[in-house]
Amino acid sequence: MNRRLKEGLIPVIAVCIALLIGAIIILAMGENPIEAYYYMFNGAFSSEKAIARTLLEATPMIFTGLAVLFAFKGGMFNIGAQGQITIAALVVAGVGAFVTNKYINNVIVIVVFGVIAGALWAGIAGILKARLGIHEVISTIMLNYIALNVEQYLINYPLKQGGINGQNPQTPPVLDSARFAHLMPWTKEALNYGFIIAIIMVIIVWYIFEKTVLGYKIKAVGNNPTASENAGIKVKVVMGLTFAISGAIASFAGIERVLGGVGQYTYKQGLLSTLGFDGIAVALLGKNNPFGALAAAILFAALRVGGRSMQFNTNVPSQIVIMIQSLIILLIAGENIFRMMLEKKKEK
């Protein structure tokens, strides 16, 4: 069997097995799994409104999945996408709401500010890895906590909207000139041009790794840093650049959530949820392929959106979706572990 076809079948089989196990559990609860899954997928794709909601949910996961994937290709694990999207979102929320200069407060300039912020925040981990050998998992986890505290300070003090009281602080809405236009306004869903950017980003990432020298260098460093250095590749530079680009890609998730109107064009606590960590699952299910990450993000979004519909129409709780997602990731990870064991056995 063709190797690429085999690699593509593995996620499909994992999804099918996870859905089968989910069906058994639903059956054990005394519910009809066929009915439950009908309402799940009907709720995600049955109408323009449902499709818009699903694609809106998928958009930030596409960005974070691509960000994690990009670092994976370079042999690094970007677990700090959550911090990177937080910093980017705070920057665009602050500039978009408080800067009134027409040359600065427009959507293109503000996006550039957000991307730079995300790239710089990720670049810290890249520099620590390249210069001091500090493992990126440790540094990115710590940077996530720093970003969380920066968020709490900014939305409670300098960026806090005047007159807001209570437990949910937020920034003022960004000005009209800083907003992404909506793609399907008649659905009254906030699906915006961020989704188009996400599709373009998928193609760009694919092109980088398949058609450019930079992509070749990143993959070479990821496979064998020592051999890459002996071949004349500046490994430290490539490591730092890989992490910075990964952070720049991730930043679009935070930018889209604020400028796309998901939170009424403001930054509020909980707006970004766990999108940075969702990217890890998306990259794993997508088998480190940009188009695979796109499909994985849409699948996870469909499960979440459909899960709410399923819960509304049946007695099956939406938490079953979390279990199915977890099973998918466990099955993918299990396949990788099994493959590593076989390779070690062959070497012996």
C-alpha cells in the first residue's frame, strides 16, 4: 500500500474506532447511538447557519494546529501556543480600541502588530532553546503562565473598559476600521475573513515545507541537528526562526477571535478558552500535514458544535464529545508508540 495513503488512513481508522466506542457507551447509557450521532452531525452541517458555526469554531484551531505542526517539523514541541495567542489578542485589542490614528487603526496594520507580538513571544522560547539549550516544553509552559498573568493585569487595569463592574472584565470594542468583515452575515454567525486567512495559511505552510529551501532546512534540523550543522546549516538560527514563525501563525487565532467579533470585538476573560492546547490535538490527528490539520480542526469543531445539538435533542450529555476526542488522540498516540516499538525491534 502507498505510504501516504497508509498514513492518511490511520487517522480515519482512529476516528471510526473512537466513534464506535462512543456508540457503545451511549448504548450502555440506555440511549440510541444512531439518533445521538444523527443530531450531532445534523447540528454541525444541516444548514448554512450550522456550517457557519462549525467553520467559526474550526478557524482558530486551524491556526494553532498549523503552529504546533510547524514546530514539530523542526523537531520542537510548541506547547506555548496558548500564551502566544493571548499576547497577540491583547495587543490587537489594545491597539484596536485605544489608538485612533487612522494610519495605525486599520485592520492590516493591527494584524501586523498582533503577528509581531506572537512571533516575539514565541521567539523567546526559540532563543532559549538555541542559545542556552533550555527545553522548549519548560520555557513555553512558563511563558504560558506569564501570559496569563499579563492578561489578568491588562484587562483588569490599563485596558479595562470604563464603567464595567463584576467578575468578567473586558476591553472596549475595537473600532470599526479594525474589524474583520463577516462571510455569511445572514446567518447571524460571526464567521469572518479569518477563515479565508486560515485556508491561505494552510497552503502557505504546505508550500514552505514542500517547495522552499527554508522548509528543507527546518525538516533537516528536525531530523538530525548534528548532520544539518555539518552540512552547513545554521542550526541555532533555524531553531529560533522556526519558533518565531510558529508563534506568528498561532497569533492569528487570537487576532481572529478579537477582530472577528466572536467576543463582540473585545478581549474578555475566557475568550480564548484552550485553543492553544487544541492545536496539539489537531496537529497529531492531522499527522503533521497542513491539509490534515485543516480536516482535523473541522472535525473537532463539528464534534463540539454537534455535541451541543445532540445534548439539546437527546439525553446524551455533550461531554461524550470530549471523550471521543480523547480517544482519537490516544489511538493516534498509541499507533506512534507501537510503530516506535517495532522500529526498535527491527534495529535489534
